[in-house]
Amino acid sequence: MGLHEWSWFDRVSGLFEKKGTVLKAELSEKALKLVGNPNVLINLVSRRVRQLNSGGNRPLIMETAGLSTADIALTEIIEGKMSWESDLPTPKKKTRRRTRKA
């Protein structure tokens, strides 16, 4: 199966499978609705997981019992505890050109 055939969730969960972490689908779906771009979501979650695993940063949410670091990162995004800026251009709407009939 090629990378283009995978869903965004398969790509996100594949990042954390090596550590035995299972992402909760509902957290991923909610976070994707807020972020809008699955590639940006992957980068946000992986960066936050690295920060949490390094020990230098504490979780920004109160209740972390039973949550993996990836789930904590997704919950922080959903609850608005994390912010991000994107310098990606806004996609232009495709317009249909009308052709005149001769």
C-alpha cells in the first residue's frame, strides 16, 4: 500500500505505534476540524509529544490519567491550550471559465 492510499489517521497513528501508543479516533477527528490540515496536525502533535517526553514541559491540561502523550497533545489542541500560526497560503477557490459558443 502506497503512502497516498493511507488515510491521515493511519499516518498519524503510525508515528506513535512504535511506542505502543494508540490514538483515540474522536480526539484526532476533533483536532483535525480545528487545525484543518492533516499535515499541520501531525507536525503539531509530534512536536508537542517530543516536548512532553523531554520532561521540560508539563501538560497544559489537568486530567491526564490514562492518556498517552499523543492524546494529551490532541486534547490540548482541542481545548485551545495550544496555538499555532501557519504561513501556508490560503487555497484559492477554483473558478469555472465559461466559453462562448460560436
